[in-house]
Amino acid sequence: MPDEVIRSLTVSGVPYTYRLLRRSGHDSGPRTQPVLVIGGALQGMGGWQQLENVLGPVADVVTADLPGMGGAAPLPPGPSHDLLCRALEAILDDLRYERVNVFGFSYGAGLAHGCARRFPHRVARMMLGGVPAHIGDALVRAVRRAQWSLARGDAESFAEQTAAVMLCLDESRHVTRRALAYRYVRRSLLHTARHSPHLGESLRRALTEPADFSGGPTGVPTLVFSGEHDTVTSAERQRAFAERIGARRFLTIPDADHWVVLERARDTADLAARFFTDRPLADAPCLRRVPREHGERPAPVPSGAGRR
């Protein structure tokens, strides 16, 4: 069978797509259950190359353009979390997977958490990063300003403002590959703004339909991780969330912000591979600080965006 499979499904009349990368390893090394990757509100099934490269030898990897995300159709009116969890479970049914590991990032962490509460018997382990456990008023106002720019047709300002909200641009805090991350996030947002007709609605839902983080799933080993300079939800609040749901571990990854999966991509992927194969985490490279590179330049600060 091919190494890559792309299939389309429908939930409540809404078409969406998922992508399966079959396990690439053929040796006697560690193996684990398939890994279901659930990204942020503006992410789709692409953009997870480092994670796929590191997890590929030990597991099948599944990503998705869920309803309202990526290239999928928009969500219908009304609450969306139940529909999205059903869409994710339908992927498991379609693949005939009894149990999977789940990797949820940012908005996807809320969906992953909801799925683990909904069908814990199908989740072997869960890893949550950049968890939006608390969305402050300042962040909401900043995103709404970006939405207004989008509504006016100013995609450039929308991309700049949203990237500034998602990344820590405070030069007194060391974020490795900050300028590179800013350029990548801004470019991705600009592309999405120009090609996704339901982007504004996806942002609105992300702000107004927060996930229910009030309790944890039963019997699911969970790891929560945060970049130390996360400006969406602070590392301290994410630690409190991890304690509240009874997570097995919480890790703060130094020299990174909310976009830790981009700034320290390979280290984050290594952490996932260790956790999903029950290997020790204490010596994981993600826990080491990253020296400043000679001549490293700060990311540009958009006019009027300020520093967070």
C-alpha cells in the first residue's frame, strides 16, 4: 500500500479531508500506536514535516483539514466542538484504529482534550502544547483588531497583527529563530487570508467557543508542554491547567514562545517520540537552552502592534 493516503469524509453534511503517513520504519526499534495530530485554528494537515520525520519510524501519523480549517468546508452555524470531535472519531473509524496517541497544539489542544474526555478508551496517550487554557482580554482585543483589518480586505495588516499576537516580540526574552518564526507565521497567515473565505469565522469561533478545560480524561497518560515565553496563555497558567487535569508531566521548553513547534521543531518532535514510546524525558534536548546565534536579528515589530 502507498506510504501516503489522503481521504475525504463527511460529518453532519460537511466535507473534510485527512492525510495518513504510514510508518516508515522496518527495523526492530520502538513502535507505538498511530499518532493523530490536531493543529491550531488556522492550521490544516500540512506543515508538520519535522513531527512526521521523527515520528514516522515509530508510528503511523495522521493529520487533517477538519471542518472550518485548512481546505475543508466551513462549519455550520452553532457550537462546533462536538461536531469536530465526531469528525476526529470518524477518522479513527475510517482507519479502523482502536487506539491512538493524540498530539494537540494550540486550539487543537482543546479539541484533543475534548476527544479524550469523549472517548478515553480510544486514546493511549495525549500530548498537549500551547494550551489556550486562559484567553485574556488584551489578546481578545488584539485579535479583534486583526479581524477588522481582514473584514476591510487588508490582508497584509491582518497577517502582521495576528503574527504579533501569536509570537513574543519582546527582545529582552530570548526566543530562538524568532525572526524566522515571525516571517513563516506572517506568510502563512497572509496566504490563508487570501485563499480561505471562512477565515474570519474560524477566528471568531476560536475566540468565542473556548474548549471546556474544567476536568481531565480518565485513565489517559497526559503530557502538557509550553514555551516559556508563550504570550497566548502563560506557561504558569498552562502548568496550573496540567495540575488541574491530573497530567502526568508538565514541561516548560526554554527559548520559545507559543510557536514552540516551529521555533524548536525537531526538539518538540523528539519529545513527542519519547513520550509516545514511553522513553525517559529527563534528557530530552527540548529542555536545554539554545545559545543565541551570532548576529541574530529580532523579528520586526508591526507598526501599532506593540510588544507583549
